[in-house]
Amino acid sequence: MSTITDNISRLLDEKRIPKGAFYTAVGISSTAFSKWKLGKSKPTLENLYTIAEYLGVSADWLLGLSDEMGREL
């Protein structure tokens, strides 16, 4: 898995957010997420910021560039 998908999956588990609800809320498909997980593609900056905002964390944390989540959960 990639750092991004590891971090997203961790937060979805912690917050008990179903993946289907997450995909709908942030406007991505399960196929896109699978491609990110396998390293076949990467999220766009727009996707990254939308996901960070939805999950209440910083984009830097999602990317593994910061140990600080950046926002209150």
C-alpha cells in the first residue's frame, strides 16, 4: 500500500466510515482508490485536498510528510 492509502484506510477505520460512503463524499471511485493503493496512479491535488478536508487532517499528513495530523479530529 502507499502512504496515502494507508493513512486514509487508518482514518476510515478509526472514524468507522464505510469506504462506500467515503468514495461518494469525496467524489472518487473504488477503482481509483485501488489504483492508488497498487501504485498505478496517484490522487490529483484536488482529490488530496478534498480527502484531507473530509477526514479533518492536513494534506501533508496524508502524504506522510508530517507527523502532525494538522487538524482536530
